[in-house]
Amino acid sequence: MTLIDDRPVADGPKPVFEGTKRPGEQFMLYAFVIVPFLAFVAAIPIVWGWGMGWTDVALMVVFYFIGVAGVTVGFHRLFTHGSFKANRPLRDALAIAGSLAIEGPVIRWVADHRRHHAHSDRDGDPHSPWRYGTSTRALAKGLFYAHIGWMFDEQHTNREKYAPDLLADRDLNFISRTFGMWTAVSLLLPPLIGGLVTMSWTGALTAFFWGSLVRTFVVHHVTWSINSICHTVGERPFQARDKSTNFWPLAILSLGESWHNMHHADPTAARHGVLRGQVDASARIIWIFEKLGWATDVRWPKPERLDKLKAG
């Protein structure tokens, strides 16, 4: 008998799902998807009317980078795929940074993504754009579902089945359980800083708009585009069992995650952008951590391995 959130769970084969989302979870999910989107829509008339300051730009960029790096380096390459090992302070810092992206608790995120890799573009994949078929209409419907619709599925991926290693980690359990607190920090810290820097309520308000709401909107849609666009549009230079693609226009904003075909061909590799000219900021961050001694056993892709993976 094991415990999840202090609930006893029977041992044995684990089902894919572990229950349905609570009404409050669904409400908060809708709120954090829709409110930032409305903020983005309102951005143009607001800028046209009274603009934004350099403090707002700096806060938006800094918090964007922290959240996205936390997801790409922490949630994805470290916790989901074990592309490297990190010392305890770095593990905790990356888990917190990823939580600031407001994409869900770290263990929940990892369980969903591991299920995606276990069933990529097949039955059981939580967000394949090909789930409804290959016709134009089916693909349009599938793209919407892969981009955002899948998040509103009422069933939770079973964490005990897909992320038992993280459930056994006391620090990650705490960070995952306190996701609401990290969400509040992510939303309230930019206006606090903006207000103190400008010493005005206007500075706090514009910082909240740009550094919290608009930043969250951009983070979400860049991340979700990896699920949707990077399984439909782009190049496939490597052999993968699914329809994953490399989509270069997203490489900078996604910190290298849009070299997605390479990632699905070799999921545990610490670097996704392996061809000439492919910028992969997440890999560079891992390289810095390795040089500092904070990251070890980094799984850098080897040339002979890449040669075997190349398509046709």
C-alpha cells in the first residue's frame, strides 16, 4: 500500500487515470487560460493610449525567461526525461521556477508529459493533433485540442503510474502541493517590484498587466505550440515513431524546445538543437550548470548516435 497526498493507494498495475478534477481546479484552469488571453487582446489599445515603461519590459522578459527555463530545463529535460542529474538546491530551484510558469504542479506536468511520450500521436496521447484524423477539418479540430483543449479533460493522469519517482521526493511533493502559493508569487511579485521601482500605483498596475498577465499568456502559448505546431508543421530530419517536427520560428522563444523531432527521436538527450545553426538556449543553461558543478551525468547527444537517428 502506498500513499498519494496522504491517501492510501493499492499496489499492483496502475491505471492511466487517478480520478477527475475538482470543480475548483477546472475553474482556476479556465481563469488562468482566459484572463491572460483577454489581457493580451487588450494590450494594443492600452499601449496606444498610455504605453508601457522599461520596468514593465524588463519584468516581462525576466519572468518569462525564469518560467520558460524552469519548464524546459527543469520540468522537461530534468524531471521528465532525466537528461542530467542536479544537486538538491538546483532541483528545487528548477521546480519552483517551472511552477512560476503557471502550467500546473510539477508532478502533474511530468505525469502528463510522460504519458504523451508513452503514446505519442497514438491512442492514449493526451494532446496529439492527429487524434481526430488526417482530413483538413479533423486536423483543425485536432490542432485546437492539442494546443489548449486537452487541458480541460476532466480526468487526471495517474501520477503513481507515470511519476512514482517524483512522488517519492519530499521536496518535489511540497513544491507540487503548494502550487497555488507559487502561482500567487508569479502573479504578485511583478507588480510589487514595479510599484517599488516606480513608487507609484500606476507602475504596479502596468507591471501586473505586462509582467504577470501578458507574460503568462505568451509563456502558455509558446509552450502549447510545441504540442500542436511541432507535431504538424516543420521538418523531420530524424527518425521518430510519431509525427514530431522541428519548427525553427519557435526556437528562440521556446529556448530550444521546438527542435521537437530530434527530441522525440532521442528523448533523454540534453540538447535538442543538434544541427548547424539550431539555437538551443536550454542546452546552454544545462552546460553552464555542468561547468559550475551543479549538474552531472549530462546526456549530451553523441555524433554516432545522431548518425543512426537521421532519417533516410
